[in-house]
Amino acid sequence: MAPILGIWASGAQPAANATSFESIATTTVGSGGAASVTFSSIPATYAHLQIRGISRNNKSGETETTLFARFNSDSNSNYAYHRLIGDGSSASALAAISDNAVYFYAAAAGASSGANIFGVSIWDILDYKSTTKNKTIRFLNGLDNNGSGRVTIMSGLWMNNTTAISSITIGSDGNHNFEQYSHFALYGIKGAA
């Protein structure tokens, strides 16, 4: 049964195929912290990629901090992104081009967040293995700090480069370390290439 304007006529959407996502790699930061997390040697056997993460860093004086992503170790000015962010009482938007990474705002908890609070994020990296397209990223995150927090929706672009993505580095803006128990999982999404 086909959806009608995004709503299934029967009232219930069919269950997702359990084999649509396949775990590629996971990493959990240990007690010493980590400056960044890198997924390397990503196989070119999926249609898209997804990263699911929880993160916190050691940036003092901050309750929410920024993450960044770079592809294939490219730190040149080849990234662009758009952001829409809300905190329940206000909203803001931002766009950037020719930056040295895709920056995901309010994506990680900072050291001044309450104990055991982490930012949660989901990243979709579309057509990652294509050698004819620039790569686009969809990003959704949330951070609740016991009554205050933000939700962010972003899109990103790896510009001027049609190379297939074989590695992804995730870091904390300002060179702050991820704290223990920050966790990132990389999944391959099956489907038509």
C-alpha cells in the first residue's frame, strides 16, 4: 500500500525492515577521554551511512558545545552547512560556506552540564560512495539539561569534492576532549545505490 501525502491509507505504517541497517563500527570513549573519533576504511557496500551518537566534552563553563565532522581527513575550506536551532522559547538560524568542517551546534554537553548529561545526535550521510556527487549530510540532535536545552536540525555539504567517503573524523570544537562514555556508532544503510 502506497503512502498518500506521507500518510499510510491504512493508518499504520509498515514496520521497517530489520536488515536495512547494518552495524559497521562503534566506539566508546574510555576514562582518559579522546580528542576525536575516527571511522576509517568504511566499506563502499551501502547506499548511505548513519551515525548515532551521545557525547559530552570537557569544555568548562559551557552546558552545550559544538561537534564537527571531516571526511577523508579534508580540513580545507570545502564544507557548507545550514542550521535551525530552538530552545522552547526562541529560534535562530545560521548558514556558513567555505568552512574547514561541518559544525554541529549544541550537539554535545559541556563540562558545566549536570552530571551524566549527554547530547544525542543522528547523522545521515547520503550517497557517501558516489564519485559523481558532492556529499550531503542531514543532522538532528537534542540536549536536555534538566529543563534547559536545545534541538537542532542541520544540513551540511562536502563541496568541491566527489571522492567517495572512506573515513569520517568527529571532533569537539575548540579542541576539547570527549569525556568518558561518549559513544558513536556507524551504520550502513542498504538500498538502491
